[in-house]
Amino acid sequence: MNVRVDTDWSFRDIRTLIMENDLLKIVIMPDLGAKIWQITYKPRGKDLLWQNPRLKPRQLPFHAVYDDQFFGGWDELFPNDIPETLAGEAYPDHGEIWTLPWQFAVEKSEPDEAVVKLWTETPISNSRIEKTVTLRAGEPKIRFRHRIVNNGNKELPYLWKLHTAMEVDRDTRIDLPASKVYVEEFGSPRTGKGGVTYLWPYASDEQGNRHDMRRALPASAGASEFQYASDTREGWCAITHTKEEVGFALSYDKSQLPHCWLFASYGGWRGLNTVILEPCSGYPVSVNEGRRQGTHASLAPGASLACEVTATVYEGVKGVSSVDKDGSVTGITEEGD
């Protein structure tokens, strides 16, 4: 089929934008922070994004608590994660943009390509956030162009990250081009302890047992893990459903998103089962702490950042060894690789 854009839908009274070609169906919610609610790989009827089975999307007040309204899907966070005071201003939990309504315009709608631009203006940081989404005929790829502008008169310490909640089960594999990974002191990691750094992908517990951290766990494991890959070699991450041999990869500009966070709940956090891929501009979770240690950046007044991201759905492999800047995936055909 040709590429199409449909702006005439709503879901539970939330404006809903649908982009579709013969391979992918994308559902975007402009009124909920431009959340990408659904990515479906049509040849398999496979939904890649995780949705909370106990919560349905609804419009939220600006200072809502993120974890209590974690619907799932794909959000973006800016300029903070945990509630913090930055440049003298108090920011809400998980930042300004995830509850804001975004405007949108269909810039192109032709049989071979559709382009939609979404944007919002932030009330505290006085920033403009833009996201342009492109879908082309015959491609299992979604192309994004992001731009953030500090329109304020103060330097703005920030983090910007993607927050992509993925469906997982015990046959799911996570791939990263990482070496050092830090396990935060959070939850119940499979290694039994946080506050430690290991060399990806193997981490040892206190008994000396080695764990392959690429392997997702079943919900019955009761584990939860929060990690930072602090020194990724390239800008990509991927999740593969090894039995189905279907997966999802993100490829992005490493100069803007040099780190990748992983939040995983294998039944251990509120009984939920998901892995969240979080390419991020810095670490740790606190922007102020990161500024002190030189791992979070700031935007000068009038300055901007721009980044291109490609999301790719792929099949026929059991893992990923690399993803290039255009989102093309080099796969692994044996699970032991």
C-alpha cells in the first residue's frame, strides 16, 4: 500500500495521528506529549511497544507523577528525570514535555512518503521542542528529526532522552555496543546488588555466578534493574524476540545521545514486565549531580541541539551486532553469538 496519514481519529478522547505503509502502522498521541503509542509490524501482526495492562492513556495535569501514570509507549523526557530545581526553577517529575499537548502539521502526504511535524513550547524552561516524523513506502523504518531550542535568557542544565517501553518475555535479547555499565541502587537486580559497574554483557553476583545481562527474564523472576551504559561505542540499541526472530532497533547520533539507560522490570516493579530503551544525553538520573561530575550538559540562551533517530523493525535474526546510521541492521543468526 501507499503511505498514508490519518488525522481524524481519537482514542479515549485523545487526539490520535496514524501513519501507515505496507509494513508499519504508527499511532501518535499529540495531546499526551506526542507519545508514540503503538508501532505494529504488519507482516507479523506484531506490536513492538509495551502498554501497561492496568492503565489506559488519558490527559494529565502538568505536575502528574510519571510512575503512577506510566501508560507505556514511547515518550521523551526534557529537561530532567527526577523532580529537580534547575537554574533556579523547580521542574516536575520526568520533565516538562510528557504531559503537554503538542501541535502538529502534515508537511507531506504522498504515496511514496509522509512527513508530520510536531512541536510544543515549554512553560518553565521557555524551550521549543520539535519532532519531525517521516515514513516512506516499502520501508520498515521510522525516521525522526529532533530539535530543541533554549529560548530563555538563562543557561539551562538538561537531560534529553528517549523513553521507549518495549514488549519483552524470557526469549527476548537486548543488544548494546557498550562496555562499562553501572547498576543503580534500585529495585532487585538479578545480581543481588546495585552500585556496581561491570563489563557488558556479563555481570557477576555476590556468589560469583555470571549473568548474561542481554537476556530478559520472565515475569516470575521478580527482578527489577536500572542501569546506565556510560561508554557506548556507537549510537544504537536493539531488542530481539528470539523465538519469533522479530526485533526493534534505535539508531541515533552518538554526539547528542552518548549514553543508553536500561530500565527493566521482570515482574519486580509493580508486577510489570517491560524493558525501556533510554538513549540519553547524559547520566545519572540527577541533572544536578551530572553537572557536578561533568556528565550532563547545558544549553546556553538561544542555543539549540538537533538529532536524527531511526527506528527499524527487522526480522530473520536472533540478535544484533550493529546498526548503521540509516537504521540498517546487521543480525546474529545464532543465539550464542
